[in-house]
Amino acid sequence: MSKALLKSASLVSLMTLISRIFGFGRDLIAAQIFGVNPNVDAFYIAFKIPNFMRNIFAEGSFSQAFVPVLSDYRQNRSKQEVVLFIRHMSAAFIIILLAVTILGILGAPYLISLFAPGLDSYRSQLASKMLRITFPYLMLISLSAFIGSILNSYNKFGIPALTPALLNICLILTAFTLAHYLLISIESQAWGVLIAGFVQVLFQLPSLYRIGFSIFPKFCWHDEGVKRVYKLIIPALFGSSTGQINILLNTMLASFLTTGSITWLYYSERLAYFPLGIFGVALATVVLPQLSRQHAIESTEGFSKLLDWGVRCNLLIGIPASIAMLILSGPLIVSLFQYGKFTIDDVLMTQQSVIAYSVGLQAFMLAKVLSSAFYAKQDVLTPVKLSIISLLAGMILSVILIWPLRHAGLALATSLSAWINTTLLCLALYKRGVYRIQKSWWKFILQLTFANSMLSLFLWWNCENIITWINWSYAQRFAHIFSLGCGSIVLYVFCLWLSNMRLGYFKVLTS
């Protein structure tokens, strides 16, 4: 099982990496063409609202409620019953999404006032206009996530993981083409978001049909499986939304700060969540269906070992990623964004919040795997309670830290809140006996400490000061980043090997 899990996680990571590379290309182009200005702030608000709801409803609560029920159907029902369940679920989901989309379009100005009350009249009106274009993306990307959840449950991970790249491709194409024909060029990105929604749904349909399923709706409100999903989905909304609500609060508070604060936080999130998307989400995507199956066959030992495997893999990647993000924050921002209208001041402001987000990167990644254990057992109330505690703590920290640290204080509050949530999740799993720590943990910790200490020294010694990076050409920046990246990977793997860590060590855990 562990070999298949490693293969699946690697495939998802690879596909996500491709998507993220396109994402950085999109951000690099956007920074150069559009820069940092009131129009760009307005777009990121209009984009963040449907994106925020997507993370909570589609890829958050819905997937966490739907996948365990689907796994149970696969284990205990016939193929025909599974097909009907998916079609019934599709009908109920589409009706809800359609209603939310219509309300969102009609109430765009009110949503902008709610999500970003500090915007001036011009930015508020522009954001409302673009939100009416981007809001239908919520319905389309939610359907895309629905299809992706089905494919993931049947171990078809590649296509769903690659699908997000289509959004980045559409935004790049509209930036180079449509932007030249619009009076306000940033509106091209709003249309790019809408186009991407249709493309992402159509891209996955052939894969769904190949495994014998369809999302063509068939209405049956009394379907047992649909009822179970919606019984789980409402409390799961809170459990999956802690980080997103903290980010939303940051956006609201940032709207009262200096113009550009919203955009600086956006670019910071993009950088900080790069390893989260590649590794953290990839692991959670692969682990959730497997944990659900272990629960369905009532294998307590297998469940615990699989969860331990996920935590160790998470730490193995998350700790060096956090270190690299912390030390290389300035060089990465300069290399990726400091072109055209993206100024040196924008670099320094964005760097502050990237450093703050890097503090919580490991916590964000761990929370993805730990919360999957609760959802696999169809226990949504526990993560809800813990999420509320961490959310309240994050709100208090945001209000406190915004005064001395401005936008960076908001990012730091989100990181600290993530650590509170992760700690509470881990303690709850351990106390209930769901997660039993496996053998050799002390040895594992020592191995990680040694390898990451060497990595930190290497990066600190070889990272030039920010002024040097700014003065370098495009080619020099990327050549040095590439050499640092390759050197870091080689050194880290060598140090792990030197400390006697082998690939087979991870295979034993789930054997």
C-alpha cells in the first residue's frame, strides 16, 4: 500500500508543481503588466471572494463530507448504486450552487462592502463590476472539484491535480490578448477566471466517463447518501474554513491600510502556499480516500499507521520548505515579481508578509493531513470546535498585530492561528487513540534536525543580500535561484542518507 501511496502522492505533487509553475508565470506577467495599483487591488478582491467560497464549499467541506460517503458506497454497495448516488448528489449540488451564484451576482456590491469595507468608492465599484464576472466561477470550479473528488476516490489523481493549471493558462492568455482591448486592462483577468471555470469542468469529463460515471443530474432529494453528505457538510464548513476565514479577515483589515497592502498579501500567499499546494494538499488528497477505506473496513491499526505515514512525510518536506521560504523570501520575490511596474518598495513590503507566512507553513500542511483523519471517520464536530478556537485566537491576534506590523502582522496572526489549530488537532487524535505514534520517532526527529540544520547553514551562507539580487539581471537571478535550489535538494537528501534514513523506512510504516 505504501508504494502505491508514494506513487500517487508523487503524481499529484508533480501535476500540482506544473500548475504552480504556470501560476508563478501568471503572477510574474501580472506584476509586470498590471503592477500594484487601485485597479489591481479591486481585481484581487473580486477574485478572492469566489475563491474563498470555493476553498470552503467545494474543496473544503464538500470534499471532506463527500469522499468518505463515496468510499463507503464503493466498499458496501453495487456499482449501479454508486452511479445513482453520484447523479443524485450532482443534482442537489447544482441546485445549491446555482442559487448561490445568482445571489452572489445580484448582491455583488454588498459582498464587496462586507469583504473589503475599507475600499474607497472607485475601488469598491470596480471590484463589484468584476465580481459579477468572476462569481459564476464558484459554481464551475465547485463542479470541477466534485468531479475531481470522484476521480481521486478511484485513484485517478493526475487529471484533477493538473486541472488548476488551466486557470493560470487562461489568465496568462487573457493578460496578453484581451487586456489590450479593454479600457481597464485588469478586467481581462476577471474574464479569464470565468473562461477557466468552463475549461476546467470540460477537461475532466472524459476521465469521469472512462471510469463509468456521469454527473448528469437526476433529482432524488430523499437519497440516503445525499442526506448523509449534507448532514456532514454543514459542520464541515467550519472545520475547513479556519485558514480561509483568517485570510478573509486579513483582506478586510488590509483594506484599511495603505493602498497596495491587499496585493502584497496576495503575492505573499501565493509564495507561501506554493509548497502547501504541491506537498500538503497532495498528501491530504491521497490520504483521505485511503483513510476512509481503512475506516470502512474497521482497521484501527492500518488507520493509525497510515496517518503516521502522512505526518512523517509532511514533516520531511514541510520543515525544509519553511526554512527555504524564510531565508530566500527576498530573492524569490525579486526573481519572480520585480519587473515592470512592481517596484523595490513592493518587494520589501511583500517580503515582510512572506516571512510571517513561512512561520506557519508547516502548520498549514500538517492540518491538512490531521483533519483528514476526522473526516475519514465522518467526525466533523471535533474539527469544528477546534477550528472555532483557533479562529477566535487568530482574530484577536490580527487586531493586536496589525498596529505594530501592519500587513505583515496580519500574515503572522494567520500563521500563529494555524499552529494553534494543528496542535489541538494532534492532541485530540492522540487522546482518542486514533493516532498512535509509531516506533523510531526520536531517531526520526534527530535525523530531521541534522538535515535541516545543514540546509539552513547552506542557504544562509550562500544567499546574497537583497540589494545584490535587485541589481542582477533576470538571467542572473534565476541562475542563482536554480543553483541554490538544486544544491539545497542534494544537500538535504545527502544529510538524510548520512543519518541512515532510507526510502524503505517509509514503506515499512504502512506495510
